Amino acid sequence: MKQIASRIVSLISTRPFKYEPKKRPVFESVTGWGERFLGYRWRDKNLAFYWSLIEDLENTLSMACDDLIEQGDWTIDQEREVIQKVRELFEWGGVLRGKGHNPPDPKAIRAVMLTAASYSNDFKAPHDSAWTKLAALSTVRNSVKKQNPPHVIYDSRVSVSLLESIDFVTDGHAELSSARRSLMRAGLGYVRGRGGFRHDRTQKLHKKGWLHAYGKRKWESQFIASRLVNYIVNELQNNEVYGLMPAPTRAKDWTTRGVEMVLFMDGY
């Protein structure tokens, strides 16, 4: 997995990227991790807006996850705040529709946080495009160098970018092709998406042997995707040639969220 991650970092660093949203102006082509990061867009909001919102949600939800693990539960006031913040997260992500989403189910919130923190599918937690966001933000305090690193928001865009990159860097390399098959067996797969050009891209991924990630092994796919993305984070942190992550306030070490944002744009 480490070798695949290293090759993905190099690939994305050198491959030009042009964001071409449908029915909107085409953006200029950019190259490199930093320039790709700065080009992040979601619902016509720029990077600074996203960063301020997500940092606030990360702080509250990661603290709530720590308290849940250390204390066993929350106070009534804490639970009320957590539910409100999860609803804000779902609203930002456009995923309020769905079972237990609006209002967010506190029992499901607890199960998702415990599952994400432990990398163990023993809590009967739901998983979909909403809950992967909670898994990611509630584990932001985890060390990227530990066995249970922060989770990535593993949605359709991120999955398409990640799997296409895996296919590209492993093609023609027997030892890496074996690692690719191991990722498949571990549950890594694509997430179907309706926007952009993802439908055609997921069809191609399916023909190459990848399976739908939100099937029976959805949490297993979440786990292996997060570990792979954090290998990418480590590669970026340990190699000065790629530069720091140019966050809005100051440049800093690359994070799981930063890599996720680059993959998100790449997977449109």
C-alpha cells in the first residue's frame, strides 16, 4: 500500500488538472498538490469559506468523539450540541435526506463515532454519503502515523479519483498489481455519483474489477480507503519536494482533509 501511495502522490503532482464543471466557466489548468488544493470548490463556495466551517465542525465533533470514548456518554447539553453540529455537517454536504439524517439520530451518531475511532465494525453503525462525513470529522485528532488514522470522506468523487489513480500507477507492474488485488479483497471500491462525469468513470472502474463500495462491505471500504489516503498524507509530509499544504491562514503539513479535497476535485 505504501508503494502505491507514493506513486499516486507523484502522479497527482505532475499531471495537469483542469476543473470543467458542466454549464459553468472552465477553470485554468493547474499542476501540483498545492495548486490543486487552492482550486477546491463546492457549491460555488471557495476554500476560505469551507475551511472556516469545517474547522469549527471538526473541533466540536472530534472533542465529542473523545468524550464518548473516555466518559462513555455525553451530558444532555453535549448531545444537543452534537446533534446540531451533525445537522450542520449534513446540510453543508447536501445529505440531509436519508434515514436518520434530519434530525440526525443520536444513537447512530454514537455508533458511527465508535466505529470510526476503533476501525471496528462492531457497533451496527449505518454508513452512507452522510455518515462518512461524520466518520472523517470526528476522527480528525487521530494521528496519521497510527494504526487507526483519521478517516477520509469516502464519497463518489474521492473514490473515482483514488481508484483511477491506483489503476494508472499499477498498470504493467506485477508487484503493484498484486497490491491492487489485495486492496480489492480488503473491500476497497467505488461510490456511485450522479453529478459531473462520474457515472461513465464508475462504469469503467466496474469493468476493471472494482465493486461498489456501499454494498455489504461499506465499512471495510471506508477503513481501507482511509488507511490508503493516510499513506498518501505521510508521503506528502515526508517529502519536501511536494511543499506544504497552502491552507488559507498559513501553510502547514498536509492533512487527511487536504488530500481528500484534492481527490474530491480530481474525481468530478
